[in-house]
Amino acid sequence: MENNIPKVFFHRSKKEEMEFEVLTLKHFFARNIKLSCPLDRVHRVDFYQILYFTEGQGKHYVDFNAYNYSKGSLFFISMGQVQAFEVNLKADGFIMLFTEAFFIKNMFHSDLLSFLRLFNYHQNSSIIDTSESVFDTLLNEIYNEYSYTESFAREEMLTTLLKFFFIKVERVKRTFDSVRKNSNLVIKFTEFKYLLGIHFRETRNAGDYAQMLNISYNHLNKIIKNITGKTAKSFIDTFIILESKRHLAVSEISIKELTYLMGFDEQTNFVKYFKKHTSFSPVAFRKMLTG
């Protein structure tokens, strides 16, 4: 298919050992014409990405949803998510890109919970709107440190600044949350999501996942509802539909192949399931993406 949506990998230059990069959005948007995959074309990222806008207004598309941005908007895009930019040369701010390997190398175990919360697109919206000027200062510091010609201790400095950034975002986020999430619930939810990612082709039954976690179905349902606002069944359905959409977006996979890949025995059952949750057939959804 001519309109296949590509997967974008982190590009590390030969002189740069870190799997981390920060650019101004003006620079990022300006180089769009040189990219093999234009930014306004839907693509799937194989790394983590943080966007912060200091100027301009527009839309950013994440997992087939449009989000409005303006000054102070922060986006957290997780590895594996699908996105597309509305290229706006009047917009400015910063974009940070880093791989899972960078995080594992540089962050401590105590940073993991904060990291999981910020990049958990099932638990949180991809966007946070903040008017705090501290982020302007902090992102400028990260950018200046990254651009500094002296390489001594640069990675350590960037890691320290990034940790501070995560803490500040967590503080802002907590003021938006009506209820602070219990960390044990978040950890258990993360375990559930990990198991779902492995076993969703085998079972869509929430009771099976409760058994894998050695908890009751009711307990699992309460955890998921506390974290996401969805029932266990609704969350599993949302997960299956999103994975189906991603496959339809990034490959030429046939509906028959996708049926079996998503764990359905019959194509008609999968099509009915997809249409029930999206109002589109898989074929119609793909056509909508490719115009």
C-alpha cells in the first residue's frame, strides 16, 4: 500500500553515544522537508518522546485522537504509540527523544514509578496543560546542557535535570488529580498491563488475568477502575481495539490475518467486535486513514 505508515526508530549519530536528543520545535519542524517520513504523516515511534510548547497553537495527533496544544502544553508519547504532527512553523518549544536503553542505564529504580505514570497512556491523557514558567527554564537548561560543547559529565547532568523535570511534572499532575493513586495499585495495574500485552491473543477474559496475578476478579476490577476509570472488560476491549488500529495503520496486513493475530477464530466475529467499539469496519477505518 502506497500509504503504509512507517515505524520510526531512534537515530543516533556516530559521534553521539547517548540515546537521547533534545531539539527546539522550530528546528524540528524546519527539517521536516528533509525527512524520509514527513512529520504530518502518521507514524509509530520506537522511543519515548516529550513535547513542550512555548509558542503557537495547533493540534497533535496521538493514537488517532486529536489534541489541541498551546503555550504550556506538555505531551508524553510512549514507545509504540502512533502519532502525527500538525507542522506549524510559528510554533516553538522543545522536543526530547530517548530510548528505553537510555532510561534503564541512567534512572534508578525509585524513578520507575514516576516514569510509568507519566508515560502510561492507558492511565493518563497524553497531554498536560500547565502555565508554570519553571518548565520554560528547565527545558532551556536541558537544551543548553545537551548543546554544550564540553562533553565532560554531560550525560550525568542531563540525567539529573531529567529527573528533576519528572518530579516537577508529577507535582503539577497531582494538583490535577482529584484522588492520588496508591502506588501499590499502580504497580499491580502495570503488572496486569504487561500480562495483557503478552496474553491478549490467548484470552480477553479479565478473570484469567486476575488468576495470573493471584487476586480476585473483583479486586482486579477495582484496581483498573481506580487507575483508569474503566471496568476490566472495558479496558481489555480498549486495548484490543487500539492494537488493531495500530496494525491497520502501520501495515498491509489482511483482515483475515489480523483476525488471527488479535486472537479471534472467525473473521466475521472480529469485524463485528471492531465495528461495535469504533462504529467502523476494519476496512473502512483503514480507508479513512489513507484517504
